[in-house]
Amino acid sequence: ETAVFQTPNYHVTQVGNEVSFNCKQTLGHDTMYWYKQDSKKLLKIMFSYNNKQLIVNETVPRRFSPQSSDKAHLNLRIKSVEPEDSAVYLCASSSRAETLYFGSGTRLTVL
Amino acid sequence: GEQVEQRPPHLSVREGDSAIIICTYTDSATAYFSWYKQEAGAGLQLLMSVLSNVDRKEEQGLTVLLNKKDKRLSLNLTAAHPGDSAVYFCAVSASSGSWQLIFGSGTQLTVMP
């Protein structure tokens, strides 16, 4: 049963636009993550948030920023999208960092 | 830092056959090992996990083997069926204390009827 909810499922936009993706978890977890999955299925962690504090940021461009209102929500904003941002963005949550629960992802296409 | 290599990238088997996916890692202090399954259009789902003190674990047609000497982790699907077709990822915990998961590059498994 899905407990990490992502919206939208798909988003198509043009270069330079701003986009925002939503993620909500109903598991009561303390930590949430954003991963980028490229066309070859490779996973790259972008952000990790624990109690509203950013604890991991892996060389992500500054146009990306996480936004959290509470520990159940972690949104992802991209200020000015570029073609290389086309990917699937996966949100996840955990209570123990070694076990992640993933949402179904948001597929971004930048034209 | 930790490096994880996963192979093969693609694997096709017939229904009822076994499918074996292997990951190798570099950090001997790695403590936690897991396998995830990603079906088409979905997120990753945890299949099975083991701690470093476990060599073998079996659950519902899946066998995970951990060889700490060779730093090798494997997933064996016995009697695969078409519903097992998906992308499989290994993941290991970093030993740095941050407990950030390091994922393998994935294996696209296709099970043909």
C-alpha cells in the first residue's frame, strides 16, 4: 500500500521555467529524501531532510531546492529548468536510514 | 568512498529458471545490505535486507547471499515468473556514520513465459 505520495506523475515544461514537485509521507518517518533517476535508471541522491534540517546535499545545482513545511512533506523546486534535468524524481522516507520507502516518482521532461 | 558495482545490467530468463544478480562493494566496514525492486512506472520497493553478520537469507523464493571476504552480495530468484520482470537494485549502507544508502546501477530482469 502506497504511503509516500508524489504529485504530479508527469510534467512537461520548457527550458527556463520553474517547476515544483510535491511529496507527502504518511508513515510518521523523520527523514525524507529526493533522488534523481536518469534514463539509464541510475539513482543519485539529491537531498536528505531530517527534522527540517538538510543533512545531505550531493553536488546538486543551486537551481534545485527542497522545501519542507513539516516532517511529512518535502517538496522539490527547480528554479530554471535545463534539458539535463529531464529525469524521474523519486521521493522517499525512512525512520532508519538503511530502509527507504519510495513514492512512484515524477517524470520531468524539459523541452 | 564506497563503490558499488552491479551486474549484469540486463538479464533474460525463461519462466521457472533461476536469475542471479551480483553486487560487489569496496568498503569492508559496510554493515547493511539490501535489495530493491522497481516495477515499470513505480518507485523502488524493499525486497530483503541483511546485516553484515548474516551470510544467507531466504524468503519467498528469494535468496540473498553475502560473502564478506569477497565483498560480494547476490540475489537469487528461484523459479522466476513473468511478474518478477522489473529493475533490481542492490543498496549498501555507507560506513561513514551518515547511513546514506549507496545504490548499485540496476539490473533489468525480463522473465519470458
